Amino acid sequence: MRESTIERAVCAYAKAKGCLVMKLAGPNQNGQPDRMFVRNGKVLFIEFKAPGKLPTALQLRFMCDLYEHGAYVAWCDDIEEGKQAIDRIFP
């Protein structure tokens, strides 16, 4: 399964739950997570990976910085894992 397939499915799931879903793809922003999800004042960032792949060291640093500033962060390489991350933050 491709990373894009996982990302599309999780984003559709989040939108169906009422989340605002934003793609993060700015120039000179290497390491930032792929997507930001917002609902009811909560923010979740998710880095999507192909099955079996791990975030890079730069991506992990970026996610740690976001977490330290109070954001929820996750990475996933599976559709169900992504849906679970959405459900944990936006029940």
C-alpha cells in the first residue's frame, strides 16, 4: 500500500468526523508533518509513511518540537492506525 493511499483514507475519515484537514507542504519546511487536523480547539499533526517505513531524524525532531509546544502528534504507516490516532484526539 502506498503512503498516499493511507493519507487519503485517514483524511477522509477525519473530514467525516468534522475535522478541518490541512496539507502542510511549504517550501523550506523539511521535516514538517504531512497533515494538520483541527477540531474543537485541538490540533493533531500526522506524518504518513508507507508500510514499514519510519520517520526520518529530522521529522522526529519536528514532531518532538510540536509536542513540546502542546500539539498532539503521531505518525502512521497503516490506515487503521491513522484512524485510531484521529479517534484518540477527536472522540
